[in-house]
Amino acid sequence: MKKLMKKPFQTFGWIALFSVAIWACQDDNNSTSPVTTQDAQKQSNSAVSDNNQMIATTQDAMEVTASAFASEGISDGRSASGGRVAHHPKDKCSPSIDGTFHLNQSYPDSIIYTGTFVIDYGDGSTCTDTTQMRKGKITDAFTFTISRRNGFKTYSTETLTFEGFQKDITTLDGTFIAKSSSGSPKTIEAQGAKITFADGTSATWQGTLTFTYDRGEWCKWKDNSIKVTGSWSGTNRAGVSFTADITKELVFQYPCDKRHRFRPVSGTVEIKIGDVTSTIDFGDGTCDKLYTITSGGTTTEFNFDGTVHT
């Protein structure tokens, strides 16, 4: 099974993927008021927690879609025909999978899979463990090509639509377009994406991120170090517009947090809110669970729980 999961059709890493943004969150400020240096640092600190929630939610969803393709034999070309797919939940918290795909073998040097899968968790009411509860659905419309020209190469494009997909305390909606090919980084474009938090507030964004896997191309991030670059823009929880740029690639490493809380160990992100720019620095790769925020020449060190490090 591990061999199947390594194929590059399993994108997002997440995702990761995917996708993934660091949110500028204004807590107590009126959206029409100027943003002060102190406000910007406070907002950026909130952004770190929100970012981790988004990455974990997206990564979890990408692992589900990866498993769906592997189980159908699409990711390595095992499937010899198309047809309808229908799988009932394997347990109380697993999703149902429904859809169709078509196999085109008319080309002499390649085979092409096209189709749509719907991965549906329902309302989550059957889950007995609330900490692992999932609900909502993911629709994946895809094209996946296996080429035998100049060796075995694969190319894929996926359009993933999230509808009320919830993991832990966040809910994800919106569309993500993921593109990948053998031996190349994966790009993920967010369109009309929205994350809703436990307190009912939400943030929206759009932008493109690139994911590079240091060890293989397996979606299961625990077997990889993942590097992320790119930029995005949107509106934070208070309705304030922001822009964000990864100025030094973010690096995520599983050994630094085996509880799957997916947080970076190095890299910098520059966030601009109003006229104030803040820089979040996740360090030099050391698993110390610390990061710094610099705004207006003032640098403060934080723990990953959002408290000031002393």
C-alpha cells in the first residue's frame, strides 16, 4: 500500500497542503480604525494558531482523498477500466465515497483517468470521539495522466471543493486547484476559500502556494519534511483586508510534533495589515516550539500556545 500512496496524484501534502494560509486576526479593534504596531503584533500572534488549524484541517482532507484514489487503483494505473465507485463508511467516523471515473487508453504512450469523487462525512453525529470528529464533504474533480514516454511519469489536476468540512474546531469551505507532475513541486491555488472558527468568526482568502516534499511524494506528511512557499491575500475575522508573503520557505517536520499538530520549525512570513507590516519567524529548524513576531522594530518571542515566552 505504501507504494501506491507515494504517487504524485495525492496532492496537497495539504496541505496541505493545502493550503494553507497564516491569518491576520484582529481581536478587539474596530475594522475602520488605524492598525497600531501593538495591534499588528497581537493580530499576528493570533495568526499562528489559526494557521496551524488550517494546515491540520487541509492535510487531514488530503489524506482522505489520497486514500480514495489509491483504493481504486488510479494512482498507479492498476485500474483497467472506469465505472461507478460507491463505498459505505468503514466505521462510525469514516466517510462514504461515491463517484465515477473514466479510463482513456486510446493513446499509445499514456493512459488518462478523469472523474469525480464525493467524500462525505455527514453531520459527524455518529462519531464517538469528539476530538477526532469530521463532518461535511469534499468533492474532487480530477484528471490524472500516466505517461510511458521517456519513462514512467504522472501528471494531475484536481479541483477540490470543500463544503462544511470540519476537523477539530475549524470548518473549511471553498475551492482549491492542485496541479502536480512527477519530480516537481505541487502548486495549490485557493479560490473563495473560507475558514470558520469555533467562536463563529471567519476569514477568507485567495492565493497560490507551492509544496515541495523532501522525501518522496506521499501525502502522509509524517513521512516527509514539507516546504511551502507563496503568497495570499484576504479578509481577516474582523473584516480587515490583509496580504501575506512567505519570505523564507516554511518547513514542517513530523518528528517535531508527533501529535499531528503540523507546525513549522523554520521560515518567515510577512503580513501586512493596514500600514503596518509584521514578520513571523519560526526559527532555524530546531524543535523548540517557539517563534518570534517583529512589528515596528519590536520583537517578541512566543510559545506555540500563543503565550509570551519567558
